[in-house]
Amino acid sequence: MKNKIGGIIYAIGWLFVGLVSAYDTYWIVKNRDILLKVEKNPLGILLIKLDGGDVSLFVWAKVAGTVLVLGTLVWLYRKKCWAWPCMAVLVAVQIFVLWYLNALI
């Protein structure tokens, strides 16, 4: 029973990470005209500039990164190594991202 509840909590964290990332990506596409003024990630700024001011390359990199992170979280959970600390850090970061995006609106 204890393992099942842990699995459910982990799955909720996994979904939360993915959904906040999807919301962040939506926000980028919706607000692409002001993105360079508010984007703080130097790699994101570089990708936008490399793409001539378009967000397509940046969005692709974000989605690819999210898929990689979510896959890694599943792998860590199955290996039973570092899964919970990684999930805790990612959920905390995503809470900050969600707060930041809503503060911009």
C-alpha cells in the first residue's frame, strides 16, 4: 500500500512538471512579441536570436528538454535512485516558474 501511494504522489509530481512546462510553452507562443524583454534564460535568448527573433527554435528546445526530463524521471523512479530528490527540486522550480509567469500577466 505504501509503495502504491508513493507511486501516485510521484505521478502527480510528474504530471505537474509536464503541465507547468506546457503552460510555459503556451505563454511563450502567446506572448512572443514581448518575450525578449522578459526572458531571463540566457540560452533561451540565444536561441531566439539565432532564429532571427522567432521563438520556434526555443519552443522546440523547451519541448525536447521537457520530454528528456520527464523520461529521465521515469527512469530514475524505476531504478530507485535519486528519483525523489530530483522530483522535489523540479516541482519546486516549476512552482517558481508558475508564480513568475502569473506575476508577468
